[in-house]
Amino acid sequence: MVQNQIQFQKGLSLKQFLSDYGTEEQCEQTLEDWRWPNGFVCPSCGHRQEPVRLRTRSLLQCRHCHHQAWLTAGTIFADTKLALTTWLLAMFLLTQQKNGIAALELKRHLGVSYPTAWRLKHKLLQVMKERDDQKPLAGLIEVDDVYWGGEAHPSAPGRGSPNKTPFIAALSRNEDNHPIGLRLGKVQGFRKAEVERFAKRHFDPNAIVLSDGLACFRGIASAGFEHQPIVTGGGYRSMAIPELQWLNTVIGNVKNSLHGSYYQASGKHLPRYLGEFCYRFNRRFDLAAMLPRLGWAAVRTPPMPHRLLVLAEPC
């Protein structure tokens, strides 16, 4: 039987993870390598020299200006009271499986309280989201409108349901017509201004964008992109249109993943849950490298205290 090389790739096994990141000393060295891959650089004076290590490997002192820097300072790990082994185990669980992992399940794996697991998880999801937002989609891009959530009874049906959260899905394809990059973004509603804002934020200037005939997608052309609308006519037959077939497949996978992983993914924090799916999808070609890539991004993501973590992201 022919096996899909992406689905059946080796990945990072639990045995290999424990060998590479099983002790606190290994995790501290790994974090230092992620943060300063070419050797320690003083955050204060920029001096490059092996630092003085005070008490633990986590406290470093510059030999030139004597500035003391914690290994986790200024990163998403800042002020953490958790062991780095706990952080890296959470990163392993988030990156090495196809679907997401709920905070309640993460709590049981890590041996921490539910609030701690929730904060840790959402900080890592924030890293994933911010990292992907820095990379615009290029080439040929399929775009569609999507709703998350069902109708609350009694409530207005369809697009008028207050229980539905709107978001835009965009999928880039390469020259071989294979899906490469995905971006999912929550919006206030399917209006021209919202689509224009999304396009300017997430699309490369030379991208060619395909969409259905929904009026709000005129905002793509208003944003300065080449836009090719396709009138689908709606209904189930519109799902089979070849130009948008990859995106429709991925949207189905997104919803199945969210439904399967979370009892309730609230619209308030939906951008992070969508960002988690995008991050894994965009890096699915090298599963084993996903954890170190997340770590590299984590030490370059500024701290996010709890008061900011619980806020809903503005659309």
C-alpha cells in the first residue's frame, strides 16, 4: 500500500523527546541555544562573550557591563514558576499530534492545575499565532467565509445567529496545485472593510486571490490585489468547484479538529485556536522540527501576563 509521506513521517517520538529534553539542565541549555544560537549576547550592552553563570544556568551575568539576565526574561516564559521540562513537554504535546489538546487533558499530562495548564497552553498558542501572522501568503490564494458555532435557540437563523463567530479562511497553493500555507482570521462580520483589512495583513502584494461571489470579497480588489471572483451559486454543489476544492476540504478539517479537541472553543479566544491549527498545518512537512521551531519563536515572543491573556483579541 502506498503511504502518504507527510502523514506517515517519523516525527519526534516520546522516547527521543525524553532523551533530548528530559532534564532541567538539558532544557536550560536548549533555551539558551534557541535564544542565542551564535553565543550569548548581553541584552544591555550587546557584548559577546561567554557569561558568568550565577547559582544556576538560568541567571547569566555579562563579563563586560556585569548586567544580569535571566534566561527566560523578555520571552513568553518570563516570570514562570514552572520547570522548563514542563514547558517543553507541553510544547511536545501541542506539536506532535494531528489535532489540538484541551487544557483539561494537558493538565493531566503535566500534573498541574487547570488554570496553570490553560495559561501555559494559551501562551504557546499566542506564540504560534504571532509567528504565522508575520508570514504573508503568496502565490495563488483561495479565500472563503466561514462560521464557527451553531445557532442558539431561540435565535435568528443563518448568518443572523448571534451564537456564530465569523472568520475568514485563506489557503495558498503552489505551482503544482498543492496546498502550502493557511491563514484563519476572526472578523467582526463579512463586510468589505473587514475583508480589505484581512487581505492587507495576510497577503503578499503579488498574490492572486480566488473567492466566491460574496459581495464582501470586493474588498480584496480594494486592497490592491488581483481578485478573481467565482460565482458558485451556493448549496452543496458549490463545494465541488475545483478552484476552491482544497480550501473547502481544509475548512472541514478545521471544524472537525476543533470539535474533536475542545468541548467548547469560545469565540472570544477563537483566534488562538485557529492559529494553533494553522501553525501545525503550515509546518506539517517536517513534524520533528516543529518543536524546536516553536521554541525559537517562543524566546522571541514578548511576555504575556494573565491580564492580557484573558482578553479577547480585537478583530
